[in-house]
Amino acid sequence: MPVPGILRPGAVNVRRIACAVGYRCEICQHECAVHLLEIHYIPGWEPGPCRREDLHHWILVLCPRCHREVHNCPCTKEEQAYLVSLRDPGVAREIRRILRSRSRPYSAPDTFDPERFFSDPSPVPWGWVV
């Protein structure tokens, strides 16, 4: 059963989670760029009264190679849960805190005045370096 979208962390929180694990894959421990790290959801998540912050038991932060291997090899739910149990308690606490927070959706300003937005108060023409 896939994790419902409402419980999935947004892009900002995925970056924060990657920072919490030190930009390292939780399996191979290789350091990766933040945009390469992926969140793996451990199968076996049961629908029901689940809070976002409880998802830290069901996710791993993996590099693309390890994420592919986890899906392609017969890695059991218990083995994946064991990897989560090896996570440093401070990192687990930080991931739980991140998952608890919700990023606010963007809301456009009530009014938009293009003249005010595009007015240039400086006497220096565009492109000139002062």
C-alpha cells in the first residue's frame, strides 16, 4: 500500500531530511548531492491512524544506486526496518521533527501592481555595474 500524498514530505522537507542524515546514503554511506538522494518507503505501511512524524520508522534516505538495489533484490521488510533501527537517535529525532512540520503552501499577494513591481527607483540603467 503506497503512502498517501498527504503524509509524504514535501520537497523542502526532503532536503531537510537529506541534511539530517549528513547528505549520505543510509546503506552505502556515500556522500551524495542533495538532489540525488531519494526517500525510500519501506513496504508494509498500514493505513490507519498514522501521523506524519511516525513515518520516520518507514523511510530510508538512499542514493539512486542503493534505492534501485533495494527494489530489485529480495530485501525483506525486516531487513529494511533493521537499517532504520541502526540510525543514530539524534538523526531519528531530527527526521521526526522535520516530518512533524508542514511547509506552508504559497499564497499569492492579494493585489498586484505591475507598475510598482517593474519601476526602477535607481538612476543607473540596467546592466551597469556601480
